[in-house]
Amino acid sequence: MRVLFTLLPARGSLQPLLPVAEAMRARGHQVALCSAPRLRGDVEAHGLAFLPAGLDWHVSDPDYIDVLCRAAGGLAFPPLAGEEGLPG
């Protein structure tokens, strides 16, 4: 069987999948993980196939919201500060 996991580019998304992906591979399945290119090294360090897709961003990057807004056509994300940043 071929198995493809897609995930957000974050170690917090990757870590819970690793035991499942490794167990499936150990049982003879073809396993690959797909995410933003920045996650390649973390995936390949575990000997798993990696397929890059989407924008090259990482949730630990402090500017990742700006990266996503630019990719969405130049949207501006309003600054959130104090109580005015909370919904009504």
C-alpha cells in the first residue's frame, strides 16, 4: 500500500506521525510525507520519503503570517494587541 501523510510544516505536526509512518514502513508499505520544503530535513532525518508542496513557511518563523498574507495576494493581517484583539 502507498501512504501519503500531509502536514503543517511544524515539528509538532511531524512528531505524532513518525511512529505511525515508521510502523507502516516496517510492514512493507511505501510511506511519504508531504509538507512545505522547510520540513524536508526533519522528515528525511528519519529515513522517510519527502514530497515538497505549497509555500515554503514554517510555524516557528516569526514572520510566517506575513509570508502567508503575501502569498494570498498581499492581504494585511491586522495587529492584535490587548483586548481590542479579542472577539466581541
